[in-house]
Amino acid sequence: MTISIYEKPVLSDAVSIIKSALASRNLVIIIGECRVDYEGRAASRLEPGERVIIIKQDGAVLVHGPTGYSPINWQPSTSVIETIYREDTGLIIHAIRDKPREYLTISLYRIDLLITGKLVDPGLFTMYVDENEMRSVLISNPSMIEEGLVVREVEKPIGDGFIDIYAVDKNGRPVIIELKRITATKEAALQLYKYVESYTREYRERPRGILVAPAFAPTCIETLLKLGLEYKHVDLKKIWELIKKEREREKTSLFKYLKSERE
């Protein structure tokens, strides 16, 4: 990670620094006094004040005030970001989106701190549940994958691995289900295919193969389709809601038991 920090840069100098950072798809953080004008699906004006401006490496633009966690103005990944300097108006950042057509104009009158650099973040984000919790919910609610599914076995050994969920569909055909709690990759599709092939050799019957995940990489979907496999999106938020309900039922049952023991 390489970070450059500029304290109280002259606005005319800051223009070239910001332009260079944006051209390299670097992160830009600005603390200073600015005004913000927006025009698009609506229109708004934010009068001058001291704020934090963040331009992320994908072109997302956020303007934060001194309080609160939500940005006052923001724009998702932006098509065009232009930076210019005029002596009469100061440093101006134009962020323009094509679909929908939106214009965000940030007029900077003073910059107290300017930070540029590139962040590397290989970490994976897990929302709500881990894979064991996800599997537990889907075992109890197989219709979230497909109507008519009946779970027969969990962690069924096959070849040199284990099938996450072994089931049969409404037509009685065996189904091998592989779960991923993060974005499924091409490797996950190949793993599922390996299980399907092992099952076919061992039982002399070809099962359906379904990869279940909250999201799929394009190469994963392409591989699944080529290999004659299926995929199903699951909403981790819905799974988390079911987990919370089950925990609440357990708490209620425990409370009732403890209450009866005292009486």
C-alpha cells in the first residue's frame, strides 16, 4: 500500500494531484470546505461547509459531514470524474453518471488535507451466517432451493469428498447439492462436477447437481452450464431471519422451562 499525504495544498496544485490519482484509479480522500450541487432524478444544493470527500477506486463518490454515518451526497461507480481549477470559483470536481444521467458537482474552496493511494483488500466479507448455519437452515427448509426436494443425507461421503446435501427431487431423481456462503467461483462448479461424476460411477445413475450460493462469478455460471449443472441463488438475509426466529423460539422455551421450575 502506497499512500501520499498533502497538508493544506494550494488548490491549483491539488488539481494535478487529484487528476493523477483518478487516472490511476487510486483512492482520494479530501478534507476541506466545499459546496455540493446535484442534478439528476431530483436536484439539491448543499451550502458551503467543512466535509470529508471520498472518491473510491471504482469511481464511487461520497460526501460526509462532521456527524452521522451516512453520506450527505453520494454517487455510485461513476462514468466520468473531471477536475478543474478556476481562480474565481476554486477547485471543482464533476462526477457524471450515464445511467441514470446524474451530475454531482463539488466546489472546493479550501483543502486542509488531501490523501491519495491504492488500497489492496483481498479479505472476504461474510454476511449474517457461516456455511454450517446456512446448511442447517436449508436442510430444514429445502423448498428454498427447490419445491419438492426431500433431504436424504448430510455430508454424504462420495469419492474422496463429502456431499453437503444429498436429496431427491419431486420426480425421485437424486440431487447433489454443494453450498457456498460466498460468491461461487469456477472451482466450486468443478468441485460439484467431480461429485456428480463420482456418484454416477458408484451408483450407475446420473444425479442432478445444484450449486447453491448468494452470488456467482460469471466464469462459474459459464462452467456450470457447459457441464450440465444447475445453480440457485439464496438470500443470506432470509436465512438469517429464520435463524433469529429459531433462536427466539429456543429462548422462549428456555424461559418457560425456568419459570415452571421456580413455581
